[in-house]
Amino acid sequence: MQSKHIRRATAAVLLTALTGAAQAHGGHGPHELWDMLTHAFGVEQLLALCGVGLGVVVVRAWRARRAQSKSM
């Protein structure tokens, strides 16, 4: 197995193992309409959205560097 495949397999295993830690909260009970509408503005959701945005920026920068190095 090549080292590239080993790195990808290791990353996949680590991401799969960490999915349990990505839960913002235990669950939902019965809520009123206002609670459901304001739920998306909690701190944990804001942090999750920032994390996703940061991930997108990192992947785009990595792809740009990769394309730049291939053209040389």
C-alpha cells in the first residue's frame, strides 16, 4: 500500500472516530415555535458554522497551492 493511501485511510478512520464528539447537544424535546426559530442562533451552532467555513477556506487554499505546483 502506498503512503498516500495509508494517509487517506488514517484520515478516514480518525474522522469516523471523532463523529461522536461533534454532537452539539443530546436531543430535542417539545418546544414552542419561538424556541425552534431561535435555536439556530446558539453558540454551538455558531462555532460549528465557523468551523465549516474555516474548512472550506483551508481546502480552497490547498487546492490552489496544489494547482500552482502542478503547473510549474
